[in-house]
Amino acid sequence: MDYFKKAYDWATTFDFEPIQIEYASKLALKMLDDSCQMSSHDREVFFNVYDAICDRSDISLEDDVNRLIILARDRNTIYSKPEFANIVHACKEEIIPTMIRDDMKAYKAMVRKNLGMN
């Protein structure tokens, strides 16, 4: 099964709550910094969800963190462009203390459940 396309297609129409959009961004930042413990397959799945959220006209990701992610990321990969690695890392270090572990786990579980990955 092509979970990457399924993730993107699902996220283009799913009715995300604001907290879920926030944690999609925080997870994207962690993955971009390469400090996430997920497999590369799961990272790609979650980046496809993030990409779909970014591509939606009904969701605005105009904050500094999302601008950095969009600027720093080579959308063909799950990694940061080398010239942005230090900035991405510094931003992630600033954001991590604001993350609530249970909220991150709930976001990831919700995505996995909706994609049939459990």
C-alpha cells in the first residue's frame, strides 16, 4: 500500500483541530532536525500529511516556525537543506520545551489510526 499518497490525500480533506495542526508542525520541525525516533518510512508518511496541510487553501501556516520549515526543507526529502541545519536545530531546541508529550502522542496515534497503520 502506498501510505505516502494515502497520507497526503487523507490530509487534504481531514478536519484537523488547531492543536493537531500545531503538532503536525512541531513534528515536522523535529523530523527536519533529524531528532525524531521514527523510521524513515513513518517520517515520510508524516511529512506527506504536513505537505498536504501546507498545500490546503483553508489552513494558514504563516508563523515563523512553518516559514522556516518550508524554506529549509527540500520537499523531495525528509531532511533539511544543509545551509539551514543550524537554524532548524536552534528553533527545535526552542520549541521542544513547549511540546506536551501526550499531545504529540495523540496526534501521531490519530494519524496512524486514520491511515490504518496500527
